[in-house]
Amino acid sequence: MATLAVLAACYLPSIRNARRPRKVTHRVALAALMVVAAHLWHSHRIHVHGEAPAHPHHVTIHGTIASSKTYSWRSEAVIDVSEIESTAPINAPLRLITTSTSPFPANGSPITLEGTLTSPAAARNPGEFDHRTFLRSRGIRAELLVPHHLRNLHPTTPKPPSWRDHTKDLVLHGNPQSPAAAVVRATLLGDRSSLTPDQLTTFRHAGVFHLFAVSGLHVGLLGVLVTTAARLLKAPLKLSLILAPPAMFIYALAVGSPPSAMRAAWMGTIGITIFLIDRKVRVTNLICIAALLLLINDSYLLFQPAFQFSFSALLGLVIVGSSLYQKLDSTLDHDPFIPKRLLTRTQRATTVTSKFLAGNACASLGAIAATAPFSIHYFNLVTPASIVGNLLLWPLTLAIISCGLATVLASIAHLHFIAAGLTSLNLMLGGLAERVATQCAQLPGGSLTITHDPPETARLTIYDLDDAACSTLLELPDQRPLAVGSGRTDMWRYTIQRHLTQISHNTPANWIVHHDSVTHNGYALTHPAKPDGSTTYVSEASTIAQLTLPDAHPLARGHHIPLTPNTSLEILFPPAGFSAARQDDRQLITRVHCGNWRILLLDAAGFLPCATVLAHAPETLRADIVVGGWPNHDVPLTSALLHYIKPKAIILRSPPISIPHARQRKLNQLLEQSGATIIRLRDHGAAIIEIDGQSLRVTGHVSGHHWEFNQSADASDRSSSPYPATAVQNQ
């Protein structure tokens, strides 16, 4: 229904000039019928009526390959399943996705696979990419996990390099690897995989990130170049125009058929066709027809950000931008009673320049106004700097595209010395574009972050990361958050940093680096301390982190980090000058004090840190909530530790695959005797702790379950421990 409503609204501007109501009724009815037919046909084609089982099941599936993609170390395929062999009743047909270590056969080939059929995993942390929702937007409702020893047994032959791969190699002669080359590839092909996070942030805050989306600017320039070349060769006008659509579609297919490029190709083709049959071209009609043609092939594109940004920007440019320019155009002309041939060269140049600047500013304002809702929703960002950025970078983008196309032609003609020279020129233009974007991003007020309401109380997010990595984010009213640990680089980039962006913080004010962050090749090794006034702390037990971040403040037992008058962070381990060989023994143990509440962060601390804390001051270990991880060799909690902590709840991070089942069973027995509420991140996703005065609430991000705790039951209510004192002494 949402698809029908939005598409009908998109088609209404094209019928406002109809002279008779009957024509209006006919056009609305035709648009509705086209949308209904497109959605029903697409839904039937991708078999959206199939669903994955509620629990994983071992199955054997028979089907055909709908599409496949090969990456550097794996291949991914979307399979339309026609038959499922399983002991459980599972409906077919069904569309699913699977991966393999070897390439899949060609599209349309029959395939039989054996594995575990399961539902795609949802986002387990706030701000994390929601893989399940993304797959459902493509009609994929299940995932097949194929065992490693069966992944390369399906019959296949290696695929030869495609013409798309050859085209990507021809764009830059010699395939150079540099930051400027990454900018050129992103501009020409929309390939942003080589861009660094800093480059992505720079272009996004400069408001020119759309230049990396192959759209009408790229496709239209190619059409103009093809038409101009044909005219220079004395070809008739109509023949020159007929040659443009095939070139535009080849370009759109070569860059992976993104919605913006296909939209531009369809609009160019339809516009040229209408011009050739001597009909009047209405841009709004072209936009609506292009949208319908794309959605007929895939109606789920309507919910993809690329489709939303592309069409909203174009509608804003055509409707809002053109309206603004029409109001300014008359004011930019000289006296209308003076013939233009009587104007001096300076007056004519001034008029042309002012109209060019006004046109660019109006187009940018229209695009900003139309895409602002989507930009706020996805990035919490509005970028007025794009008015200046577009004015300066559009000419550079045109030069990069023209130079890239010339490089491709020179490489095809085996003129390698010319291709090498054009590549050098393009790299220079790419570096210049990055410098201009950097200056635009640094303009005062150039990027406005839409801030969410800060939490009224303290909030802790216990992330559920892979491989037993540990990270916790502490948010406080009117302050930027405190990050304790970061996990691996990919975990920081794709989980924690996205969450920080979602709550309108690009970097935390305070950041604690402990051994876990460094041994997992984490954020500390690739991103030094930011020069934005933030404070970085490092555990004294991590020699690597201290060498990597020499300006960081060392942390040892007894240190307190004051955050607010009622909130602070206490360091319990390691003691000053501590050193150990095992990773389990170098973990950081901290405790958050928030009012009368205490939250103990053990993370992946092993036996030695826990024993050291117990030997130093066991009576100070009292905590209401304890967060435990999984050491590599030890059990995360001990009976002696729980005897002194007396927790109301225990939050246990997800165990990695390498943890033996015997150790998990031993821990389960220990937890059953504790009498505390057990919250497992494996079952509930990230745990979000909200503290409001005398009450504390824990919520599971995935399950939505919540647990309430009240401070009225003080420590004296838990003075009795299920563990005898002799057991404590023996431990």
C-alpha cells in the first residue's frame, strides 16, 4: 500500500496540466493499474510468500541461481528455491541467500545445496546495519548456512573476468592505489570501497557525497560527448541522438546498475525519443516514467536510500530550484530595453557569470530542501556547505569524467602513453577535488548536525560484539559519551561509530583503550587521539597501547574519572606497574558509580585479575549489575567473586565459537546458584541500562525484553550469599 500511495503521488505532477477531468481520471487509473501490476508481478517473481522457519533446520534445497556476486575471498548467491527436503514442514517456493568459498555457476543454473536454513540475523546493536531488513527489502526471507566441507562441492567453472571488470581496469591506466585514485574511482564508477573513513566523512560534511553516485551528471555528460563526437564526424542530428541511449545504458550497466544511473539512462532515452517524434518534453513526466520503469523491475527499490536520494534530489532541483531561479533570472538581466548586442563584453560576462552562480545556488538549495528529510533520517546531517561545494566541484567532476572516458578510449586503442598521461592528470584532479572538499567541510556552519534529545539520565550500552570483543558506551546528560574499549577496527567502524553518529556524536569525549582494543587490531592502532579536545586513557597493562598512544593518560588501580557530580568511573585493575603474559590477565576492570548504583565491568578478565582484585579489597566489590565477558582460557566468573559482588543482575556477553561446551556448562551451574537475574546478550542482543534515580532498567535491543530493579532493596537485603565462607577462603 505504501508503494501504491507514493507512486501515485509521484505521478500526480505530470497530470496537473490536463485540460479535461476525464483525462485526469484516466491517467490516475492508468498509473494505479501500472503500479499494482508491477508490485504483484515483482512479488510473484521473487516468491515473497515463502518464509524462513522460526528455528534453524537442516535441509537440502533445489533451485536456480537468481544472481551472484564474487568478492575477494567469497562468493554470494541469491537462490530461488523450488523444493526443500527437510524433516520439518517448510513452505516452498522461497528466496534465500548463501555464501561459498568458490564462485557459483551462471545465473539461471540449477543448483542443489545442503545446509542449515535459518532466518537472517537482525541488528544486535543500536546503530548497526540491519541485515534482516535489507534482505527483506530484496525479497530474501532466509539464509542457508553451508558447512565448510561442502562449500566448494557444487559443480561450477571459474567465471572469466567480466567486461565490467575490464572497464574498471581501463579507467585508470596501471591501476594505481592512492587516495586520489580512490576519489577518481568513486567519481567515475561509484566505487567507494577504496575510500578511507576520513575521506567519506570529509565529502559527506562538504555536502558533495552525491558526486560519488553515478547519476544524471555522469550519464548525461557521456550522452553529450557521444552526440558531439558523432556530429563532428558529419553524422545527421537524429542519428547522433540515436547513438546516445546505448552508450548511456552501457555506462550504467558497467558501474553496477545503481538506481541513479538507470534513472538517468531511462530519462535520457525517453527524452531523446520524445524529441525525435517532435513532442514536447516535460521533465516531471520523464521523472515519473523513469520511476515506474525502475519499480516495475524491482518495486522494493522504493525503500532503498539510493532511490530516495536520487529522485528526491532531482524533483527538488526541477521544482524548487527552477522556481527560485525564475524569480532571480529577471533581476540578473541588464535593462531589458537595451538590446544585448549593445552590451559591452564586461557586462555580458558579468550577466553570464551571475546567472551561472545563481543557477548553481538555486539547484543546490532545491536539492538540499528535497533531500533534507532523508539526510536527517539516515545521517542526522544537513550540509549548507554543499552550495559552495557544488559550485567548485562540479567543474572538477566534469573534468574527471571527461578525462576518465578519454583514458578508456586511449587504452582500447592501445595508446598507452596517452592513457598514462591522462591518468596522471586525473589523479591530480582527484587530489584537488579532495582538497576542495576538505576546505568546504571546514566552513563555519557548513554541516549542521541534528542533535537528538540527550538522555535525561545515565545510559549504558553493553555492545554484543563478535569474538568475545568487549565495548561499553556510557551516555550522560549534556555530555558526550564515554567509550570503554572498541573491539576490532571493523566493529568500531560498523557498530560503535554508527551508533555515535546516530546519537549525533562523531567521536566520544573520553575513550579508554585497554588490551582488548589493541590485540584485536582495534581503533587504537589505526586512529590516534583526535585533536578535538577529547581525552584518551590507556590501561597500564597494555604496553602496545602505551607505545601507540604516547599522549594518552595511563590508568591504574585507584584512579577515578569524574564525569558528573553524581557519576564517576573507578579503575579496579590493573595495579600500577602490572605486567602479565596472557591476554586474559591484562584486561581492564572498571566500576561505574551513578548515584547509589554500581555497575562492575569485568569484560573478558581472566582468573588472575579477579584474584588480584579479591586479594586487594574484596569488601569494596559490591555492585548491583556485573557485566562479564569470555576469557580465552578461564571461566568469566567465580563463586568467590559473586559472593562479594552480590549482584542483582548478571549481564553475560555472547560466547565465541571457540569456547568449549564444558566451560559453558560449568558457568551455567555457577549462575544458577547465584540467585541473580541472568541476562545473556546471545539471546537478547545489546543490553541498554537506563538509570533514573532509585530505579534501574535493562532492555534487550533485539528481544525487547526489559528488567526493572529498584534501589529500595539495598545491600543489606543481599547480605546472605548462596556460597559458604569456607568456599570463599578456599577460592
